[in-house]
Amino acid sequence: MLIIMLLLFLALSCAKQVTPSGGPKDVTPPKMVESTPAPGSTNFNQKTIQIKFDEFIKLNNINQKLIVSPPIEETPVVLLTGKGLKINLKPELLEPNTTYILNFNDAIADNNENNALNSFIYAFSTGDFIDSLSFSGYVLDAYTKKPAEDTWVILHSDLSDSAISVLPPSYITKTDNRGRFLIPYVKDNNYKIYALKDGNYNHKFDLPTESIAFIDSIFRPSVEMIPDYEIIKPDSILIDSSQIKNLETDSLENEKPAYKNIPENLELLLFTENKQSQFIKSHKRLTDNKLEIVFNSTQYEEFSVKVQDDENIVMYAKNNPDTVNIWLQNKELFPADSLKVFLDYRDPVYTDSIRHDTLRFRKPEKTDSDTVPKIKISTGTLPYKNFEINMNSPIDGYDISKLKVELLKDTVFAEIDFNLYKDSLNPLKLIIEATILESSDYRIIADSGFIENIKGKVNLIDTIKIKTSSEEEFGGLKINFGDHSKSYLVQLLQNNNTIKEQISGNGVVKFSYLVPGKYKIRVIEDLNNNKRWDTGDFLIKKQPEPVYYYPSEYEIMSKWEHEIDWTPAVDVSTGTEIYPEEQQEEQH
């Protein structure tokens, strides 16, 4: 019995063993071994192209990734045949004396590990030779300067301004995940170049929501000789973009470039036109006496609001608002089932237009609560800055005799002198004006009935403690611009949020009391002095306002005054930004 159990144990143990792995993971993409017709064929008139690889393959999103340039009226049909592809097309649809490329991008991959063959290109010509010129460069978002991935780049041999809107492209490709593009095998001709985020997949700029980039110059591609090297033309037509290297080749003697195709490193700045008329996005009655109006976009221009049967409304909207809050003062309207409001506003885009809207507000789902108003004072205030009292509803009145401001001296709080007044722009705010010391402890005591809101509610007694900051907790930044004649809007960013912004004056901008940390610096050349970034307009050939970024995050340190000398500009020979020099000086 013991022997039987031992044999059973050994058998089960053997059953748990696994087969050794087959070695390193395959990371090699498929390789083309032959094709019919051969790559680079001339006088092409075939209905079928067959391409074989060294292993079984699969196709990933071939309908989205295959790019035919120049475009053909009917896109070729690509079929999978084990280790190969069968491409069916109609030769009668091809233009004479034209080089065509089929760019598969990364649609071809091996069947087992999905290793993609990046930017696989097959080229042929319906004429006697293969065109060999090219365009290369990159597409960036005009405002963020981030790479514009998966964006069409289009060449038009028709030089009219309407070509991009009504005609099919002469050549076309897409940007990669770095915003880079390459259009190879281009015919010797004059072209205009565009980038396009195509909303309806027709390769035309014909929707207001589509993004476009353009260079208002005519380009004729050519080969630029590099002195002292022999030019050797490339002999591989079936290649990927990493092999093209902007169509530069190597000298056989010392492996250095012999020539390059131009234009190269073109920069296209992609933008969406702002041609959307302003309108009211929403309006609602939040409580019995509070209304809210939301514009579709920032309302930079002036506007006015009137409420029927209430001439004393209180209104608050931040500078350049998209949301407007309105409080009724006529108590007879509080229980009303319907209110009528008249809104007049100038369109921020079409500034010659004044729009008139009549809005109706229904009875709210909830009424204003009867809770007493709560006093809020921000803590951790900046050095020497006056204290601010903020309320959640407009302030109707206050009694300064019911407010005390005290400073801690030698472990004892003592009253200090102060003035009190309403903020002229914000009906929800009071300003406590006093000599405020840094690194000090304050106590603000508000007696019952100190503040009354517009509904007649008053506060309860409250005590708020505040500790002010020290100058040494902050840093400063000064930027000196070389061109004093230009106006720059300078923004400091953290996590893509604008923390502070200022307009330069006499070529200088200075930020004080910056919280230590890393900031991105964005500089907008404010061409029309309206203190904001303006996008472009293709119809009138207006480019978006130039935007520049400091090349890396800038670290602000406490106790330090940082200084940068910067003349925002682009090196026209390379298309790259000219970056500033920096220096740091300790604050004394």
C-alpha cells in the first residue's frame, strides 16, 4: 500500500511540470520578401498588387490607417492572404505620369506578437520614372505648442485659396504621435501646404469646427546639394519613414549626407477659427431671488441686464465673464411663477453686432434657505495685503462699530485702527483697510448684526483668526523683453492652469509673491492689445497670435528674485524658437 501511494505521488508531481519557455519574446516586425509588381515599378497599369512577408501577418484598422497619395477616387481594397497582402485597384482611375504611394502606417503586424511594421510604404508610377522630391516638418497646436497627432497634411498644386475647401488633395499624409510628417515621392511642381483636422473625412476645409494650419507661401520642392559629397539617389522604394530620413542619403566613403530634399522642418500651427456667434447657453432661477445666465463663451464685450418690474437688481460677473449672477430686490417678485429678463450684449466675435434676448425664468425648484449669512475671510494672506470679507449673497449694509480687528502683541491681542468699505466691483465683498504686518497673528471679531444681506438677514457673532505670511516664503520673477515696442501677455502655469498673468509694460513684466514651485511660462504676443490670445482666420489669411513657451519648467525659490532676458522670436532658418538666457539674484 505504501509503494502504491508513493508511485501516485510521483505521478502527480510529474503532471505539474510545465514545458520550458521557447526563448526570448519575438519583437521583430514582419519583413517584405517579394512583391508583384516590384516596388518602384514604372508605367504601372495592374489591377492587383501582391506583397509577401517572411511570416504570417494581420491587419490592424487598415481602412483607417491606409493612406493613398495622391488620393484615388476609389480606395484600393486590401485583402489578407496568410503571409501576404493582395491589393485590388482600378488602373483606369489613376492619373497618367504620376507617382502613387500606398502608406500603410502601422496597420501591418505579425500574427503572434502584434509587432507592427511602422510606416510601410509601397510606391509605383504610371509614368516613365518615380518622382523623388519631398516635404517634411511637423504640426503643432498654435496655442499649446503640443504636437498635433493624427492630423492630415495636404499639398495642393492648385494655388487658389479655395483649393483646400473644394478640391481633392494633390498629395496627402498624416502626422505621427510626435506631430511629424513626411510626404515623399512628390512631383516637381509648385504647391501650397496645409494641415487639417477633418471633421467629415473629405480632406476639405468646409466645416467651422475643423482646425486648419497654413503657410501663405508657395513651395517648389527641390534637392539641396551639400558641398564635398557625391549625390547618390536612394534605390529603395518600398521603405518605412525611418529609412527615408527626409530623403537624405549617405556617402559611401564616410557615411555623411550627400544631399537633402527641401522644404524640410516646416512648422504648421493648427488652430480652430472663432466664428461662433455669441449666444446664451443656459439660464435658470437658482432660488426665489437669484438668477443665473451663462454665455456660450467668454463675454469680453459690454452687456446689460434688465428685469421686468425690478429696477434695483444686484448683478455680479467676474471680469470677462461667461456666467452672470443676478439678485432680485423687489420682494413681490420672489413668489412669482415667471420672470421676464431683457439682455443686450455685443458679440465678442462680430463686434459690430448688438444682440437682444428676452429670457423667461420659471419658478425655482428650491427656495432660498433661511440660514444667516456666514462671514468668510481668506487665511494665509499675502504679506501686507488688506483683509477681505466675502459673503455668499450681496451685502445691503454693515455697522463698522460691530467689527474689531486685533493684532497679537506679546501674547495679548490689541485693537488696531482700520477702515471698512465695499468693493466697487463685487457686491459680495468688503475690504478691511489697515496696516497689515507680515508673519503676524490677527483676530477679527464680528458682533451679531454686523452685516445685513439684501434679504434682510444678519450674521451671528463670529471670531476669525488669521496668520499673515512672510515675504521670505515667496519668490519673484522679472522678465526683460528685448523689443519694448511689442505687447506681451505673460502667463505662469501649473498643471495647465493659469496661476498668474500680466501684460508687459515698457518691455518688462514682474511677478511678486510667487509661491515656490515649478511653473511653465507662456508668452503671447498681443498684436491687437486686447489682453488675450486671438486665433487665426483662414479667409483673410490671418495667422493666430504668436505663442512662445519657456523651454522647461522654471523653478521659483523662496527668498529669490529670478530674472530672465528674453526676446521671443523664431529662427527663420530652422523654424525653432530662440530661447532666453536666465540669471538668478538673491533677494536682500
